[in-house]
Amino acid sequence: MTDHTLPTARLGDGGPEVGVQGLGCMGMSFAYGPTDADASRATLERALELGVTLYDTADAYGAGENERFLSPFFKAHRDEVVIATKFALSIPPDDPTKRIIRNDEPYIRQAVEASLRRLDVDVIDLYYMHRRDPDVPIEETVAVMADLVREGKVKHLGLSEVTGDELRAAQGVHPVAAVQSEWSLFSRDIEAGVVPAARELGVALVPYSPLGRGFLTGSFADAEKDLTAGDFRRQQPRFTGDNATANAALLAPVRTVAEAHGATLGQIALAWAQQRARVHDLPVIPIPGTRKPARVEENTAATRIVLTEEELSLLEPIAGKVAGDRYADMTFTSAGRE
């Protein structure tokens, strides 16, 4: 049983209705240091009780381990959850800083079959192209994805880190339910082209890292000093050295707003992300990641916080002052191709 405390929004014109906040599951088995499987399982269950129905994973997270980890939860609640996973991005285990991207048909067909096996499901609810290979026309990639829909292996299509023009080209081949991109108080590059295109086409926005990979919560101030050696954030320019010091100072207005609401920094960051739906007039379903039940309670509570115009104005300048890119190599992002 779920509490259904969250309002809902639709993924695309013909996509599924989901809670207005989803759950990013990557950190349960990948990227953010040591994990606790029992706590992660409890987090999944608590999220569902609170009305979270969109669960996001990818074949690249732990080389398939994240999909395997989630499979029992999905099987137990198959009719209550919307499963989102992705293809196209491979991370060599011997060098987590590298990315191998493939958008060709043989790879896509291999990837979808492997994800179906790991997830132990008959169909994937939302299947994303994780990253874009500019050497493969996006129309060709989406045509293959559309075939997967016709074959009953996938229900709805999504794209991640595409430009506005790439989204329009894709939509000309097959309806796209959702675009996933980084979007937060620290990362707003998609507002220039992607967000207007999504609004025009009736596509939902699914912001990943709406908490700035935890930096916006104030949980760490310098990745190299505060996080374990295997933590992915130690490789990201804005979280280390002088950039981290400069960016930590940008949290001051977030603290001011948080104090006014009796909320945490993370809740204000999420409230800002949730209110993008009203600001830009399109469905917005952030997918903050966590491995703790108490944190998912905190995150979902942020959907009930409404920031005033004055508070939004106070937060507005933050993104323009952020030091450092969100990735060391931005060519893999929509911003790197706009």
C-alpha cells in the first residue's frame, strides 16, 4: 500500500502518470562510496509508501549491478512502479573517468535484452538514450528505440542530455515522454534551449542531480577532503580545490531561505527544482538520489514547500556564479553541443 502523499504529473502527452518526485537509484550501488544494501532496500520501500513511483537506474551504474539490485523490489511492486533505465553509456571499470558511448542498432538491441534480463521484467516502462553519439544521426537511434516499443520490449522513450534541436529531431520520429538532464540551482544551462523545446513538444523534464550531487545540502564542502577515495564527485571540477571553496560560499542565500521555512538546504534546492514546473509551464519530475529512508522523507516533504517570488529572486543569481563545469569533459552533455 502507498500513502500517495505526492501529487502526480504525466511523462509526456501519452506517458505514465507518476509522483512529482522520483528516486534516483544510482548511488545504491555505484559512484558515491560505500553502500548499505539493507538501508537502500528500506529506502525503496519508504519512497513507495510516500507516493514515489518513478525509479531511475541505468545499465552503466555498476556495470549492471544497480539493475540487479533493484530487480526484487520491482518484482514485488511491479504494478505500482514505473521503471526507467538507460543504454548508451559504458564506464570502463579500470578507469571510471572514461566514457564509451554507443547509439548504434546492434548495441541498443544487445543493451535492452541485457537490461530486461537483469531487471527480470517483460517490458521497460521508460527507456532512455543515456548519452548522445554525435556520429550516429539521432533519427536513426530513435527509430531503433521505436522498434523496441512496437516489439513490446519498451513502453515509452526518453532521452538524456540532448539539445533542443536533437529533441525536436527525435520527436519527429517517435513521441518522447521525458528528457533527463542535470538541472539545479547550480546547473541551469538547459533553460536556454532544451526546456523551451520540451515545453513546445509536450515532453516532461526529469532533472537529475537536483541537489547538486549533495553539495547543495551542505553535506560536504570539498570532495577531495570530505569524501572517500572511490567517490565519483572527487572527479568533478566544481567540488574540489578553489572551485569548491567559491561554490560553498554560494549556499548563503539557500541557508537564508531555509531558515525562513524551517527547512533544510536540500529541501529548498528541491523546492526550487519542483517549482520549475510552474515557472516554465511543463511537467518537471526531479529524481534526487538517496540511500536513507529518513532522507527520502525529507526530500518528498520538499514538494510541499512553496517559495515566494522574493525568495526565488534571492536564489536566481546562484547558477551564474558557480565555479567549474559539472563534468571534467562537457562534450558528453547537451551544453557541450549547444
